[in-house]
Amino acid sequence: MAGVEIRQATIEDSALIHQFVIELATYEKAEHEVLATVSDIENALFGANTTTKALICNFNNEPIGFAVYFSTFQHGSASMGYILKIYMFLLSIEALVLARRF
């Protein structure tokens, strides 16, 4: 049993991340609001001048979610920080719960 694995996303994960975005939008009944393409995700996360990064979370070698993080600058304290947005998808989590029952 492989368990939970968190790894740095690569450009090859762009379609997977796009799929997760669509799944979340569908769950929220807002799929019509998704304008991003796989190419947009490639450019935003893996483009030459990006400061945004992503992580992929797998459970038993199956992707169940992703996180996006980017650096910030706190001008009041002149320090760098990070903002982390975590996206775990209910459909994937439900599958995970069902898998634990067996």
C-alpha cells in the first residue's frame, strides 16, 4: 500500500490540474465559469517568468488533489512569505473513503 504522497507538480501535470479545476467547478455548479485551458495552466505554473508553483497529492498512486502556492512580499516588514491554496476534491475524497471500507 503506497499511502499518501505529495510531490512537486511538473508541466506534464497541467492536464490533470485542469481536470481538477473542472471537477471543482462542476461540483460548485460553475463549470461555465472555467475559462482556463491546459495551455493557460502550463504558462501560469511552469512558464519562464512564473513565481507560482504547484503540488500534487496522490493516495495509493491515484491523484486526489493539488495545491498552488506563490511568494508574497510583506512591504510593512520587508519580508518574503508564501500563500498556499489547497484544492482537494470531494469526488476524490469520497472515493478515498469508499476505498477504506474494503
